[in-house]
Amino acid sequence: MAKRQVTIRMYRQGLGDCFLVSFPRAGGAFHMLIDCGALKSRHYAPESAIEFVKNVRTLTKDRLDVVAVTHEHWDHISGFSDARAEFDAMEIEKVWVAWTEDPKSAAAKALKREFKKSKDAVELALSKMTPDPGTPLARFKESITNLLQFSGGVGMAETTSSTWKYILGRAPNLYCNPQKAPLRLEGVENVRVYVLGPPEDPDWIKKRLSKRETYDEGHPSFAAFAGFLSATDPNHDACERAVPFLRRYRIPSDAARGQEFFRETYDAPDQAWRRIDDDWLSLAGDLALHLDSYTNNTCLALAFELGDGGPVLLFPGDAQVGNWLSWQERSWTVKDADGERREVTGADLLARTVFYKVGHHGSHNATMRGKGLELMESPELVAMIPVHRATAEDQKWEFPYRPLWERLKEKARGRVLLADAEGLDEITQDIEAALTPKELERFRKSAKFDEHFVEVRVPY
């Protein structure tokens, strides 16, 4: 009996994620689109989305069984805006999103309120930064602004929000929860979909990157900072909690400038090095990083098990440390085709992973080390990195991060496919050194490079 195979198509639209996963099924393949977006850049125009979505339409015959959107970052959803007319022409059966989108969940609502307050604070802090071009503060502001592109960019909250609403409004929503039983794909035999994340525990969601992979509660003054900026009344309690000195020790700036001591020792041109007027705004950078980590920790992370106890396809979105670590607590009891029950754990799924969609374009903070990549033990491992290096270089982002990239090639024995590569030439030396002749031939046959996509087929 011939083996079945899953086809995974990674689109080459720019710095962003767009994956079409097709499973064999009687009467026609089951097609799942996982994300569709790219960051704005000089290398990517919104019109580009139309071309690769047309490719999706052609392969799927204008019908998607599932659209899974992992999180509300622009590099994962912009295609639904830029190519909306193409998506309008398609039939979508179901939209999968994380439980954090469930309008009936009180926990989800609380997280969204906290996130919005913090994001508004960062944007307000940026509006207060009026530095001279070329100064350190100007470069600092530019760095934060670039980071916020993942959320749609400064002042783009409405565009991101409306695109997200469009996606959720296209079909009935399934709010995926790791606490529930594995999902099934309609008409697809013997494939289970385990929801790994996001975690329900807010401590995991708020956990930030740590080289030691230990718990970090985050910056204790974030809440005060956000409250301070969002409060319109300077006498508001949030302002009082945020400022460093009690009111009786403070002198209003206008009054201070009327004092000779202040004019000579602080406000004089040759005393500029003493000024700390804008120093408090530096916390905006930390808060922006915290928001990026928070959103990625709420990513919908999925593991597809092909057959009973068989190979696994891992699609973690851009999950970061808290999301990854929570998988170690996951376990499910399933019944196999022969009626036997078995326990499946998060670590077990990682050990059987044969395909890994690398998170966040191969950045340093979206692939766990000891509790992530190092647990992927399958000799059949293949990785795909949705990256566009020219865009990353423009922003001075190291995508893919070199140490991670090298370790991925070691674990996957050279089989690491980049979205912006023109073919296998970039990894030919690696795969020829690591694979047997038979493995090399099989891999070459399974990989395909096209103008619009890079494709790999996984048998099971």
C-alpha cells in the first residue's frame, strides 16, 4: 500500500508567514491555510499578496477547509487585507483561533484590556519623543517604531483590528484550547491535531525570554508606566504611583526655570549632559518588547500527529518562552484505531516532530532550546523558516539568528528551507555531508521551489 503524504507549501511573499497544508482525503484534499501576511517594506507591496493568494485559489479550487490564524500580528494577517477580494471569492468552512479570542471568556477579555492599555501607552510615549534626527533618542524611537510594525505599526491599530475582524467574520470560529481533546480534520483519516498553546495560565503568557529559561515576572513598573501615560489628569492616582518623588518634593518645571540655580546648573546649554527629561521614556522600549512577547505567547500552536503514534508536524506560530514551556505540562489520553488507549505528552510530540515551522522568522527568542529544539529527536526532521533576509537587514534584525540557524541545520541534517532561497544550492553542502544517498535522493524529490512558494512533502 502506497504511503500517504502531506504537502506543506510555504509562500515567498516577504517577511511574514503564509502556509498551505494539504492532507489526502477521499474526494479531494483537505486544505488548511495557516496565516497569511508580510511586513510592509520596500521589497513587498500590498499588490504582491494578490499574486500568491491567487496561487492558493488555484490549488484549492477556491475552497479552504480551515483558515488558522495564530495571532494578531501584521506579518501573519496583512494578506487578508491586501488580497481581500481574492479571499472574498473563496469558500472558507471554519476559522481556527486561540481561546484568547473567545468573546465569552472573561480571562480573554481581561488579557485584551491589559494589552490595549499597554499598547496605547507605548504609542503615546512615542508621540512625546521629539528628538533631533541622528541623536540616540531618535534611533531609539525608530527601533521601537520598527518593532511595532508587527502589531500593524504606530497608528495602525484600526487597520489591524478591522483585518482581524474580517478574518473572524468569514466563517464559524473554533476557539482552540489546549485543555480539550485533540481535533480531527473532516474526512482525513488518522490525523489528530493537538492544541499546544496558548496556555490558560496568565503567568505563562506573561513570561519573558530568559537565557536561563527561568521565570521572569516582567518589569514591575509596566502597569504604573501605562497608567501614567494613559491618565489625562496629572493628579490621577496612576500618575502619582508612577512618578519617583512625593508631591511635596516636586517643583513644576516652569517654576524651576525661574530659579537661578536651576538655570545655571541644569538648563544652561553646556549642562545638557545633566538633563533627564526624556529618560523616563526609555521604559517604552521595554514595554514594547513586553507587548511583542505577550502577543507571541498567546499564539495558537498546533501539532499534527500523522497516524497513531506517528510523525508530527509542528506549527507554533511565533510562540515564545512561556508558550513553549507550558507544553511540558500538556498530556492527552487518546484511543488508537485498534481501541487501545495511550497517553500523549507535549514532550512526546516534540520528540516525534519531523517538520518544524520555525517561529518568528528564525529569531533568537521564538525557538526554545532545552525544552524545544533539543527535544526534537527524529532523524527525519525538516525545518522551514519564513524569512526574507533583505527586509530583515533593512531593519537591522538578525533573521535568521545565526546560532539558531546552525543548530537547526545540525538537528535537521541540513534540511532547513528558507523562504527567500532560490533552491537547494545554499544547503547542498550540508545535506550531501549529512544524508545517505537514499535519504538525499528522497529529500530532493520531496522539496520544490517555485516563484511563489517553497514546498515539501511529508509521507506517513
